[in-house]
Amino acid sequence: MTRFSMNEPGIPGLQVVKRKPIEDERGFLGRLYCQETFSQFIAEKGVRQVNHTLTRKSGVVRGMHFQRPPHAETKIVSCLKGEVLDIAVDLRKDSPTFLQHHSVILSEDNFLSFLIPEGFAHGFQTLTTDCELLYFHTADYNVEAEDGLNALDPLLAIKWLMPISERSARDIASPMLTDNFSGVEFS
């Protein structure tokens, strides 16, 4: 029995992952990651880091973050507690879906994960209080490769589901894109 089903939501490379827990009257056992299932998406890199975040307030926007090559990463994002609007923006130079984004609601109840390949910026908005996310990354964090887009950039046209209650100083300082931004070269 496979513990996952996957659906590409219209932007090549992105995958919405449905986790299939085994449930009974005691609760459930859910698998968050399986090398055999995800190997086609993470190739030879494998999982290099697992990170866990907590965001206490609802309405908070974190992102839109990415790492520049050669430290680009694929992420698998899952919500363990609460509910978030999770978003990926295509930054791949010459991509037919360049600057398009896809969003998915991740929650503790819907057993969805979002697989975001190299070449995408990622961010989310908390829709409840005390949201906990778990990330599997194919690259180690590298401060020199860290980059981001401004989540309020009109060129991205992201429709946040609720008024934004808070953003970090780093995210507020992320620049707006210019009309001549042609993407990032990801290998």
C-alpha cells in the first residue's frame, strides 16, 4: 500500500502530496517522508536538513524565500498544527510558468504536503494561531545564497486570505521585482 498520492497542480515540478495515514480508534500513524516515494523528486541530493517552525499569531506572512544556486533546494513542507496558506512562485529563467504561483492550504487535518522544487520561492500565511510546519530540505542552509521576494510585490499578485498581521524586518526589506527581472538560472 502506498502512503502517498501526488498531483501536479499545473506548474511543472510542483507536487501536492496527499499523505494517507493508517487510522483506528486510537488515532493514526502518518508517514511524512519515504525515500522510495520521493527519490524521483529529490534525485541524488537526498534530505540534508529537517526544520520545524512555530508561528504563534494568525495572519503572519513568512517569505517568499529561496536559495540561489549552487545551494538551491527542493522542499517538502507539511503542517503539523494549525492551518496555513502555502505558496510557491516559479522563478526559473525561461520557464513557461515564470512568476506564476500556486497556493495550497496545509493543515493538521488535511494530511497534505507541498513539494517545491529548486527554482521556486516559498512562503506562507498562518490562518490560525500556533502553526507548526515541518520542512525536509535537499540542501543545507547557506546564508550567502539566501534570497527572497517581497510577498506584497504587485508583479506576483498573491492574494493573501486575510489581512497581514506581521512580517519580519527581513521580509519587509525584500525588494520589489523590476520589469526587467528575467528569473534565476537553476540547473
